[in-house]
Amino acid sequence: MDGQRMRSLLGRARGLGSAREGVEHWWMQRVTAAALIPLTLWFVASLIALTGSDYNAFIAWLKAPFVAILMVLLLIALFHHMALGLQVVVEDYVHSDRAKIPTVVAIRLACFTLVVAGVFATVRIAFDG
């Protein structure tokens, strides 16, 4: 007997699969999307307010603790959401495991690198200027 017939009807209906992370992935996309709405609105409003300002004004803005915290949260939510979304695109449209797995790994590494660089730059500006 194969594994599919051995599973209970409830197990098949849940659709958990062997990885059991589909629901978590779906929820994380929704949570990061919900977090990105106010963070993006704040960021765009801040950029509009800073229009015409010089470099020193921008640095002074980013040095404010509340602003630096919101910027770090924006970067984390943005790049995590991007990694999750791109992974779904690759899983849906790349059919070869030889291409799919390295592509997902590359996406994860790139997003991780970008968020670390962004957080590092923000923290460095916030503390050093």
C-alpha cells in the first residue's frame, strides 16, 4: 500500500502534506502584509515630509529612536514578505527540483543579506550618524 491510501480521510482533508508548513507560510504572508500597510504609509508620508530636505535632515530624522525602530520593522517585514512571495512564485512556476531548490535558497539568502544590510545601516546611522 502506498502512503496516500494509508492516511486517514481527515489527514487528506487537512492537506498538511509532509512538510506541514503550508498554513504557517500562508499566515506569515498575511501577517507581514498587514504589518507592511501602516509601516509603508508611515514611510511614504515621512519621505513626502522630508522632500526638499538635505542629507543632514534625513540623518537627524533617522537618528530618532522611534523612527529607527519603525525603519528596522519595515525592513524586516518587507524582506520577509518578499522572500515568502517569491518562494510561492518559484514553487508554482518552476517545475524542476534541480532549479527550484537552488532558486528558493538564493532568494532566501538574498533577502536575508538585504535585511541585514538595511538593519545594519539603520542602526549605524541611529547610533553613530
